[in-house]
Amino acid sequence: MLMLALDTSTPQGSVGIGRDGQVLAESVLSVRATHSEVVLPEVDRLLGECGIQPADLQAVVVGGGPGSFTGVRIAAALAKGMCHAGRLELFSFSSLAAVAVGAGCDGPVCAMFDARRGQVYAAGYRVDEGIEELFPPVAAPVQEVLGDLARPPDWCFSGDGVGPSRELILAAGGRAIEDDRWVPRASSLIWLAAVAPELGRVPDPGTWEPGYVRLPAAQRGPAGAS
């Protein structure tokens, strides 16, 4: 299956093209500006690099959050629009799961994004020949996430939420993964769609919504932040 993969849940996004689990092309890009202005040209560039027409695509796999509300929404809208226009299949996996896949850890991985307001988005996974969710995505203070783990020293921690929380993680005995593995990569989404398609398959792309975990800032009140 020939698919487009994209994630814009964090300030560094990723776009890729894959076929049957093999990555044909991938790029990591800054999405700090207007997401659509950065992502759409990159999609066109990668398709051209691979000699693929948009009509050749059979599926889209998207990082479905959590993360920046604006970023998650942009990727979701793009994926849904492409699936509607081209009658493509849609797959969605947590952006935190994509980080866990890229962490390269033998043991359990706690993937974290900075959620602001003194919180992180966090979820736990075990990755080997497939992926197992050990706890679902939550928004909570990092101390609470660490306190809920039976043995933090058994865990690896990855994602941009690790940076502000590094001292707390290390003090608890956890292993902090280096920042070059913090990005939810398109290649990880392509791998997930190959090894766990039923976990991510979206039956009705038109009604699907990403997993924001908590309400966007505009619905939380003036003190909120995305």
C-alpha cells in the first residue's frame, strides 16, 4: 500500500512517503510558522522526488495528537481532505506512539510532549515487533506521571516534554532519550500502519477527530495555552 504520512503535533513536523512499511522518502521540518504553508509544499516535493502522483496514493497515515491544538488540527484537516478527494484509506496513531517507536528502547517508553500550563501530554508503550499501549495519553504534571509508574528506573522517556522535566526524570531514576529522537517521525507512522493496521484504521474519515486529550485554549478560558 502506497501512503503519505504526516505529523504536525509539535514544533518540528514530519512528512514521508511509504510503501508496505518501507520508507521511500521522509523529511523533518519546522512548523512554527503557518503549518499548511510549510507542509503542503513539502508533500508536493516528496511526491515529485519519488515520481509519485497524488492519484497514486492509496492511504494517508496521520499523527492524531495530542500536541499543539493548531498543529494537530492542520494535519487532521489535510489528511481528511486528501482521503475525501481521493477516496483514500485513513490511518491514525497517537503522535506519542510515533515518538515511542523512534526512541529505540528495549524496555517501556514514556513519550511526553510539553503541554504547557505545568503539564505534559504523556503515554506509555512497549515497542518490539509491534506496539503495546501500557497507559493511554493523559495531560498531567510530570510529577503525577512519574508517581503513577511502578518503577520509573525501568522506563525510557522521550519527546519534547522531557527537556523541561529532565531533572525530575533523572532524579526518579528514568532514562532521558536524546533530543534528536523527540520528533514524531513520519517513518514511525509508516511502520505503525504496517505492523498494526487495525489499531489505526479509521472506518469513517469524514467523522474522525484527532485525540486532543484536553480542550483547546479557547475553550479552557483566557489563561489557557495550546
